[in-house]
Amino acid sequence: MHVALCHCSDCRKSAGAPMVSWAMFREDQFVVTQGEVTTCNSSGASMRSFCPRCGTGLFFTNAETLPGIVDVQSATLDDPDQLPAQVHIQTAERISWMAGQHTLPEFARFPGEE
């Protein structure tokens, strides 16, 4: 449906990252085909599912605010380049220094290893 970079504090704390990229799918288009997930209630009707072996966050549902929707953490996909981000959401909760992150110097690898 779309891909969004979420800046809300719940996503940041759950992922341990300054933002999380979510690919939104209709629930009837989503199936876990292998492995198992563990799901916990992170707040209210928000359900976060993750790998019970390594702890990687995988997907999110909220039947109240996003009925029939599954948000998949797109960075966990084999080819996340196939689903580029289209929008920033929850920017009211964005970490202030994230607003200008695109202006920071870039290195293809660790500085000094290029």
C-alpha cells in the first residue's frame, strides 16, 4: 500500500533506532510462510511481532487504528530496495537531530577504510 519512515517514540524504542521503515500491506495479503514469531502488546491495541530466536522486529498490527493492515519492517526483507520509503510519519515525535540527517558526511564503509 505504501512505505513510511516512522519517527514515533514507540517504534524508536522497540527497534532501538531513530526511525523505522514500515511497508504497509492488507492483512489478507500477508502470510508468515516459515519460522515462528512472538507477539507482544506494546501499548493499547498495538501488537508487535518479532523473531523469538534473535529478537528482530518483524511486523506490527493495531486493529483499532489500522484495521485489516499489517506493517512489515521493510529493512528485514531480503531486498528492501524494492520498497523505497515514500513518506515520513509521526514527525511530531522525531528526534530533533534527525531532521537534518541527510546533510551529514557519508562514508561507503567505516571512515578511513575507503
